[in-house]
Amino acid sequence: MNRAMTGLLMRAAAMALALGAFAAPASAQRAAPPQDILDVDDQPGFIPSKESEQLSGQWEKQVVFFRTSEAPGTIVISTKDRYLYHVLGANRAMRYGIGVGREGFQWSGLLKVSRKQEWPDWRPPPEMIQRQPYLPRFMAGGPGNPMGARAMYLGATIYRIHGTNQPETIGHAVSSGCFRLVNDDVIDLFDRVQVGAKVIIKHQPAV
């Protein structure tokens, strides 16, 4: 190997070492918290602006290709992807961006819509009261209610698909196990869904 080639290799090695000094260790990169976990408290009484409730991009309501053997009218929820799909048939679905349960409150299962309610009342569950003791124990339905404009109750559980007065939480893991949509979207879904509709909740923990 000639002297010129040796010098070139030595300069390349020195540059690689310098760049490595600025690179974050792999362990530090793995330890970074997920960016879709949003640590915010509920805001009873807060009324969002109409502009803030207009979703765009990936969270905007839209018809998408969705390969499934489920019957039209079925709801499929992916907690990992933060989407709710309402099956239309012919491998199409109406897709909505949603907020899901925070870590420790995500779950999977097969249920049915047991009832529907316009402008539902809000009774925070004990787990939420424990985390936010200042919350009211009851709040009548209406603008500013954290349950939003509509609710669809899932079987005999405490969980619901409902609206929200915090549109910024869509796409994040934030709730105590319920699934939230902006009010315009939950009204649209409410009008499409029948009592007795199958609801499939899929949860794939992050690794």
C-alpha cells in the first residue's frame, strides 16, 4: 500500500471516530419514551374551538382500503395504530383517528355496542379519581363535558367509544381505557353504528 493510500485511510478512520463521539448510544436511544404518550389531565368545562377540532393528515376521517372478512357495520380498533375502522364492505372501511388508553390501561377483546347516548353524562371511574382527585364525581352532558357529544357503550364494561373536549389528544395514549374521537367524528360514527354491532379491540404492545 502506498503512502498516499495509507494517509487517506487514516483520515477516514479519524473522521469516523469523531462522528461516533456525537452519536447517541444505542441503549440511550432505546430508553427514549414513546412520543405518542400524552400526559395531560382531563379538563371538565373546557370548550375547544371549532378550528382545533378539524383534524388533518393521518388522523382525518377517511375511507381506506381495509382487508377483512368481518361483516359491514363491524368496528375494529387498533390501539397500536390509534385508528378505529368502521367496516363498509368490499375491503373498505371508514377510518377515524382516536385516542387510546395510556400504558397499563390498554386492552383487547371482543364486545358489542350495548347502548348509545347523545351528550352523555360523565362519572369519572375510581382509577381516574385516584390520579386526579380534584375531578367532579359527576358532570351532566353538554359542551365542555370530557365525554363529548356522543358515546357508544361496550358490553357491560365501563369502557366506551366517545367524543372529547381535548382534540389534541387524538393519536395519543392518554385515557383510562376508553376510545375517544373528536366530536364531529364521533357524531358521524354514532349515526352509522347500530346497537348490537360487533366491536373488535386489537392491542399489540410495543417491544
